[in-house]
Amino acid sequence: MNKGKAKLTRQDGERLFEGLPPAKAKVSSRPENPFGPDVSEVAKRADDESTLWKDNLITLPVGLELPKAYASTTALREGMTRALSVKWVREGKDEIVAEFPEGWEAIRPKSGPVELRDSAGRIRAVFGWAKDAEVRLLPRYSVESQANGSNGLNSVLVRDRANGNILERASTWSARAGTHHPEWAKLAAWLDARYPDHDDPLRYWEDCEKNLHG
């Protein structure tokens, strides 16, 4: 038989603290940090703030080359907002930051202007880095010349820049003729008849038509 001291019952233990004022209980799943906010909470706020920075923010020159359908830079920017879902974030003296749809990016090749490409990799605009540079939006359809090997002859054609397809082609002619190719006007009329708004770079592209008429 154990002759040691008898164990205190729970009731005996509670009687030891009778008369003492009750302490305010604070239920918490983690110990209180006397040094300020919990580290995980600070990290969470940092993660929330980091979402403010977008991968598709692109810096452009302030200037815009105006297509025929637009009377001012303001009108063209508003058109880009409607047709391309562009958001204008902030503007400086020589440049402006815009948020483009997911997947758009500006690529600077080894030579030539910077290329603004959409999520499918198609060039939708070009611009330089000079202070007076302008962004030139590219239409979906264009009349252009194409060299035919090294024989000094060119073809004039209508190209669909959305997929690279050639829609119409004229006969070959001297490359030195340039836009004076005798069938250039003929192909331009062909394009005017089928796509009357082809000079507007915010028309006929799938994303633009969906945003404007969807």
C-alpha cells in the first residue's frame, strides 16, 4: 500500500484558488506575439500587394500614329480600350504604361522597331524608343509587295496578317516600281470592296470584333 501523500482531487485543486478574481481568458490557436504582427500575416499582405504588379504592363511612347478613322490620340486610346480591353495605368512626359490582355508582350528584335505582339504571337503594333516615337497599330489586312527570289521582280498581294494567308495576288513586276506597280490600285480596290474598314487597325481582328460587337 502506498503510504505517500494522498493525491489532490480536482475539487481540492479548485478550492486552492477560491476567492481569487477570475482571469480573462483569450482563446487563440497560436501564442500571442509580443513583438507585433505574426510573420505569416505580414507575408500574406506582401503577397496581396504583389498581385498589383502585372506581367502584361507594357511601356509605350506617348505618341500614337493616327489611322484615318481617328481624329485624335484621345479617340484612338478610347478605341483601344473598347476593342482591345487596354487599361491606361499612368502617363509620363515621353511614355505611357498600359495594361494589355493576358499574353501580350513587347519584343525588341536585334534590328528594327519594337514589336507589340498579342497572345498568339502576331505583331499588332510597332514603335521605336526615341522621345518623339509613335506607336503604329497594324491592320489585319494589307496590300504589300513580295520579292520573288533574286530576279529583281516583285509580286503585289493582299495579305491577311491574322494567319499569314495571301487573299489575292497580282502579276510580277519590277521591284523598283514599289507602290507604282500597275496592279497596286486594282488590289487596293479589291480590298476596299471586301473590307471597307481595313484601314482601321481596331477592326476585323477576332478579339476586336468580339469586344466591339460581342
